[in-house]
Amino acid sequence: MASEPSAIAEQKAEAVDAKPLRADARRNRDRLVEVAVSVFAERGIDGSLEEIARRAGVGIGTLYRHFPTREHLVEVVYRREVEALCAAAGELAQKHPSDVALEQWMQRFVDYIATKRGLATSLRIVLTTNSTLFSDTFGRVSQALRRLVEAAVADGTIRGDVDASDVLHALGGIYSAPDTPEWRDRSRRLVKLLMDGLRFGAVKAQ
Amino acid sequence: MASEPSAIAEQKAEAVDAKPLRADARRNRDRLVEVAVSVFAERGIDGSLEEIARRAGVGIGTLYRHFPTREHLVEVVYRREVEALCAAAGELAQKHPSDVALEQWMQRFVDYIATKRGLATSLRIVLTTNSTLFSDTFGRVSQALRRLVEAAVADGTIRGDVDASDVLHALGGIYSAPDTPEWRDRSRRLVKLLMDGLRFGAVKAQ
DNA sequence: GTAATAAACGGAGGCGCCTCCGTTTTAGTG
DNA sequence: CACTAAAACGGAGGCGCCTCCGTTTATTAC
């Protein structure tokens, strides 16, 4: 899901600081990341690296050459997913009216966080160890949100007296809420509620 | 080092919530903790559990029965060390004039932090995962410090217009300072400086 | 095409983690 | 003491981590 836009971004990012990989190396690397996404999704962030190598059809040595530590691999996977989430903002904005785009993106945000819930502890380690990663992520996500909010404000589908950071604040509650079984449903409701509030008093009558 | 006072405290703490261990079990458990202290000190918090078991002269199974996860063992070791640090406050207070006791305790605090420096990341994980541990520690350490400060203020060996939380604040800088090679020396100097400031303007002339 | 060489591959091997379960020890009871 | 049940022991075994190095492959030069 959603691999093309991030692939482009990755290419760009790598071109900056590294020599081009040999064809086979590039192929294997991509393969590994792809497989890692599913393995981490299935088994959590502690999923076996040997399984990842096996499923990708490469030796464990190859995995370690590309990603010297588990954290390296986790970081790449994580960045790729954040990238996909942000890219989705652009796509949604093209296909839907701007208020709908905003709402759908927030629901997607909830889904995204949901998959990260179980991994909370391990992810927190990676995120605190690597503070660049944290701030990059935060920056990208809030930029994506800002565009959606501003577009919706601009064409009057949501009220004008809020800005992106208000909305981010509201979403922040979702992130820090306790990890209960009902979390996901509650969060979905919360997003709807938030949207109702945002639509209420919009310039354009619905 | 400094095992008796904490042993007493441990006994008390355990009596509260657990049945007494069989003699051999108690012996092995104590042994394991003792060895774990040195192994963690030598090899860091990632030191091999099998080595700990080996050095303690027990099977790996025994270690795991007593401490189901590495974190359990780390927690016990950590609590014991904090306990020792706090107990030292009482001992120093008996053997030295109260300002000297305070100074020496702070130097010891620096030594203690120094051994934790390398373990920062792993320890942070344990401390954020287990917030009770964090607040317990904080509480105990600040209580120990409070007693020393209050005694020194009371008998006029340090000035009267400061309290324990001021001093703790000053020490806080030590804790959060970056982990450079000169860290330890700088911290020692900082403690001396702090003491000079505290002695300056004390009621009793030195 | 072929040769040369730098790059990449992959898996064996050594070590640590953790579980499981047959064996041993302890603490009660008569 | 002797016996017994409960508790504790310990290490074999299965799995994952990671390194190291002999083998294979892509690329470059001719």
C-alpha cells in the first residue's frame, strides 16, 4: 500500500548523501524494506530479522550489510510509512472536497497510530534515541495537516477561526490516550466530532 | 559495597507482599543480585544473564525463576544501589560535621551517576517503562538530600536561605549535562563550587 | 566478448535468550 | 530419623542475533 510516492522521496533522499547502489544491491534492499513492513506489522517491532531475510530471499548477511542494526531497519520502515501517510494528504485533496479530504486523512491518521500502539515501548526507544527522526516526523505530519486545513478554510468548507495547530492539538489527545480495547472506535468518533465542530459555522452552507 | 543497609530494607519490603523463600532460594537470589551488580558494572546493562548465572554458581533456569525478565533483575539492582546511596547519607551524617556530610554525599552522588552514564539509553527505557520505579527513586533521593541540607542549615554550617530543592536543582544540572569525557571532573568541581556558595554566609564562622 | 576487480552475497558458527521438565533439596510431619 | 509433598534447581534444546569470510556477480576497461 502506498509505496510509489515514498519510493520517489527515498530516491531523492539517498541521492543526496550516497553513491548509487549496484543493481542487485538496490533490488535486495528494496525487497528487504518491503518485507520488513509486513513482518513488523504481523509480529511487532521485535519480529525476527532472520525471517525478514528469509522471506526476502536473501541471506542474513545481506540484511545486516544494508541495515547494521535493527534500529536502522526500523527507522527506514517508519520513515517510509510516515511518508505514505503524508503523501495520502495530497491524493485525498485531489479526489475529494477539502473538508472530506481532511476528515478522511484524520481517519487514516487514526489507523496509522493504531498500528503503532502495540509497538509503543520499542518505538519510543527508537524515537527518543534518534531525535532527528522524531522532529522530522513531527514536521512532515504537521505540514501535511496544515495544507489540508488551510485548503478547507480557504474554500469555506470548515470554519475560519481555527488553524492547523488547533487541530493537531485535538489529534494529540488521540495519540496520548491510553491503549484500551475501545481506543480505536473512540478515536474514530472523536474525529467525527471534531469534524462536526469544524463544519459548524463554515462560510459555505452544506 | 554498601550491602547491609539495603539488605535490611529489602527484607522489609519483601515481607510486605510475599511469602518467605526457602533457605536455598533466598541464598541463590541474594547471590544472583550480588553478582549482577558486578556484571552490570563491568559489561553494562546488556551484560550476559548466562554469565551472571554462571558466576553465581546457579543454572540459568534459576536466574529466570527469580527474575523472569532482564528488566526485573535490573530493577532490583537499581533499587539496591539507590538504597545504598540513600543509606550513605545517614552514615555520613553520623561521622562528619553536617556540611562535610552534605558535600561528601554529593560527591558520592556524582560517582553514582557516573556509573549510570554509559547505561543511559537502556536505563531510560527501564525508567520510562516503569514509572513507579522512577518516582520511588526520585522520592528517596530527595528525602536523603533534604535531611542533610536541613541538618546543615539547622546547625549553621551552611547558609539558611536555601532548601533541599534548591540544591537538588543545582545537582539536576549534573544529571542532564552531556556525556563528555570531562564530565566527571567538571561535576566534582561543580559540587565544590556549590558547597562554597552554601558555606558562604553561614551563621557559624568556619 | 573477455578479463579484472570491486561490490555484494549468503550462510555457518558462536553466543545469548528463554522455556520446559526431569532431578534434587528442603521443610514439615509422625 | 524417615517419609513425603512442595519448592527449587539446572541444563538441554530451540531459536534469534550478529560476525566473518569464502564465493558469486555486476561493472568497467579493453
